[in-house]
Amino acid sequence: MTDGGTDATAAVTAAADAAHEVVFSRYDRTDVDDVDVTVSFEDDELTVEVILEAPGDADRVADDAALAARSAADDLLD
């Protein structure tokens, strides 16, 4: 991984965007009561948290969104 500030910022942004894309590819915006995506990159460690309040299997969608976020960040940091 890299410790460059610009690369880390791009990775965090890409991760957050990817998580939102997963959530809103599965739900209409009107069906989502709340979505909170938190991404940080410190000391060469990426942390992703997705909290989703929506009908159906929101936990599964949140997990999938977090995986997509990690993958998007990894693509930029590798």
C-alpha cells in the first residue's frame, strides 16, 4: 500500500462512492431511511463502516457495500 496523502484521499473517496453505488443499486433512494458510510485510511490501514436502515436484508447490503468499498480502495492503493 501507499502512504501518499493524495493516493489515500482518492482511495477513501473511491471507497465511499463504491459503497453508495452498491446501496443505491439495490434500493430506491426513497426506500432508504438512513445510510452512513465512514471510510478512513490511517497508518496504512483502511477502515470501512456502512450502516444502513432500509427494508429487507439491509445488513447484507451493508456488508456488500463495505466489501465493494474495500475493493475500490485496494484497486487504487495496490
